[in-house]
Amino acid sequence: MLTLSQNDHLALEKHGLSVSQIEAQFQQLRQGVSPLNLVRPCHPRDGIIQLSHQQAKEYHKHFQSAHAAGRVSKFIPASGAATRMFKDLLQFLEQVSSSPPTVSNDALLPEKIIQSWKNLHQFPFIDDLRHYFDMQKKDFDDLYQRKQIATLFQTLLALPGLAFANLPKALLPFHQYPDGTRTALEEHVHEAMMYAPSASTHIQIHLTVSEQFETQVKAHIETIQQKMSSKGYKIKITVSFQKSSTDTIALDAHEQPFRNQEGSLVFRPGGHGALLENLNDFQGDIVFISNIDNVVPDHLKGEIVEWRMSLAGYLLELQEQIYRHLNLLASAQPTVVEKTKGFVQDQLHYHLPASFNELSLSGQAEELKQILNRPLRVCGVVPNTGDPGGGPFWVQHSDGSQSRQIVEQSQADPDSQIQQQLFASATHFNPVDLVCGVRDYQDKPFNLLKFSDPKTSFISHKTYEGRPLKALEWPGLWNGGMADWITLFVEIPRSTFNPVKTFLDWLHPNHQPPS
């Protein structure tokens, strides 16, 4: 039984949450989340489409037409701080005492610290670090020669200093160029410019950030827009924040709502699935979604842009066919129903339930409308080389139907060896490279919240104030958040996936200037 105090009700009101929502969260945390029923991994010719070179080129025409019409935009989840990215450096600093070790006198120095120190000048933040010490009237080269490892990394990550560990990745310097460094956000802007058929084409980007960085992010956006405007590009960058109404409660070790030392309810961000609200409010049309950290320097962008244009063109061709079938279904003619049924099965690879054939002609037409009138996404998938994260699977639902889903390991039954083996047998990986069609055949924005599966929430175990808690996260944005979308998987090259998940990823050749 959930008992709430007057202060609890005030806290709920402040977050924009109702008692019924909190009660539902409470029950879900207590009951747990049912695992998905994996049928098999998607493979080429069984759920994953492989485009020929000629097809990929042809789809560019569809994309360029849509871009010229102002239909294309980019949505970038960028709320998280870079703390996890610098985890090894932060752990090292915690262990360092007042007399920091050096490479020469401490054989036990962690390998990652040695590697980062030896390659310090190859990181994109090196100019910022030098500039900071110059402003402090300190000799950076002298500090480096004397191996003041802790001093330099402390200055890089914390205050007083650059405090990069607490900044969002969007604001971090990501790549070095002859004329200076670019942040992750700047790289995404330059990539978006490459989609545009001409400099005068309107380019729209939406960024989700943490509210605490609003001032810094907006100032950086203004600087970017001024730079691009001088080159003739019309770039609109909008910002939104994860809503407090998507925060969730947690449970303590006694299965009661977790409270802090003052006795107040502890609310936690609902994970990236909460950004479904932001995507819904954005009301785009053809929307690219990719992670803020998966971006490369200019000399490697070409192939990536080519493939993303192909994904979008493929989506647009499918979308046109879907719209045509939906308009024809209004007549409910036998030939129309039969052709649409074939399209649904052959082109969208949708498994119709056995009960479909028992419906009347008008009933079949209505069922096909329900199947087709949904948001559409085409997801790029790459060959899996052991990356953590979700993969493409066929999933069976309670009504016997099957659909393609991006599945995380935590969604597979941990108590079933067969399900775990199925998950491990996936040949492909989801790098979060999506293009989405979020308007219906009458050009009205879908209410995306209606196409999420609330049963696919995540439950994670964390600590707060030194105590364990059980936390609830909403269905992942591209997992259960898009569970009821029309989903297609297309194989794209491994070379399109270049994330910077840890600071050492910056040393990969794909994040270094061309030699």
C-alpha cells in the first residue's frame, strides 16, 4: 500500500505527476518487468535488408527531394554529462594522495593512465588545457615534463579548471582541425550541412540537454549559427529538456518508496525513454536520430552521410507506398485488400495473426489500416563485434504475432538459458542510427506516446546516499518506446559506427586528423 504525506503530494505537484501515476510506478517496481519472448535474431534475408549499391544510390533521389521540401530534421539526445566517459581518470584522481605518482616512479600506475599520458597531445582537449594554464600564468610544457599527471587531469576534469567531467558531451571538444577544435555539436552541424543540396537549404536540428546547461548550450549554439550564417547556411537549432513529469520514484530495500535522509521522496530521471515526450513535442516529419558521441571528422563523414541518405530514401519510398495503400483501403475493394495484404507481408515482413482470415472484408481493411497507419522507422544495423547494447530480433507477442524489435540484454529472460543463447547469437548490433517518419498519410503528426509499450520499462539497481535502491526507467527511446512502430532493419557498414564512449576512444584513428 502506497502512503503519501502532504509533503509528498506537494513534491508530486512540483514534478507534474499525479498520484495514480506514482501508484502505477510503485506497482511496476514491485511486480517487476516481464522479459520479452525472443523468437530468433534478425539476419540478412530474415528481417535485415541488404541494399545493393545501385539501390542505395537511387534512394538518394528520394531523400534529396524531401530535404529540398524542408521535411528533414535531426534529433540528438544529448542530456547526459561526460562523467562516465572519464570514469578511469576520475577513479585515478580519487586514489591519488597529496604526492601524485608519475610514469617514471610508479610501476603500478594503471595502463589506461599511462596510455592517456603518453598520448596527451593527441587528445582534442589539448588546446583548451594549454590555454587554461596560459591564463593561469603557468607553463604547461614544464608541468608535462615534470609528469604532473594528477595536476593536469584534475584541471581537465574538475573545478577550479575546465570541469569537462561534468559537461554534456555536446560541449566537449571532439576533433582537431588546422583552424582549431570542434565540439561534438559542431560536428553534428557540419554533418547536417552535408545532407543539404545547397547552402540555402534550411537545416533543422533539435537537441535535448540537461536544464542546468541551458545557458552554456544556447551560447554555443549562437556561436555556431553565426559561423554558419557567414557561409550562407540557414541553421535552426532548438533545445528541449527532459521533463520532470517523466521522473520516477524508486524503492528501498524494504520495497517502500525510497526517501532521502530528510524523509523526502527521491525522484530519478526516467532514462532516455523519457525523451519520447521531447520527440513527440518536436513534431518533425523525416527525423534522423543518432547519439551525440557517434560523429567523425570531415574527412570520414562522406560514407556515413551517403548511407544515412540511403536509409532515409528507403524510408520515403516505403512511406509513399504505405500512404497509397491507406488511401485505397477507404474503398475496401477485394483487390485492394488483397494487394495491401501482400504488401504488408512481402514488403514490411509483417506476420498477420491467424485470426485475420476470419475477418470480413471490411474487417480486414480496418485491420490493415491499423497495421499501416503507424510511425515508421528504418534502423541501420552493423555487424556485431561484441559491442554492448541492443540488437535486432524477432519478438513474439501474447496474441501470437511477431514483430522486429531492438532488444537490450536486460530485456531477455535472465533465467532462460535458451533466451540468453538466442540473444548471444545475434549477428548484428544497433548503433542508434535511425531515420523516422513521424507523420501520417494525412500529414498529421502521430501521437508517438500511443505507440510505446509500457510493459517494456527497465528496472535497474543503484545506490543513493550509500543505500541500495531499485529504480524504474521508461521503455528505451528506440526499444520499447518505439515498440509499436513499423520497423525495418537495414545493414550498414561497420565503419559508420565510431562512438566516443570513453576518453581513450579519441585516440582511435577515426577520431584523429588525417595523416
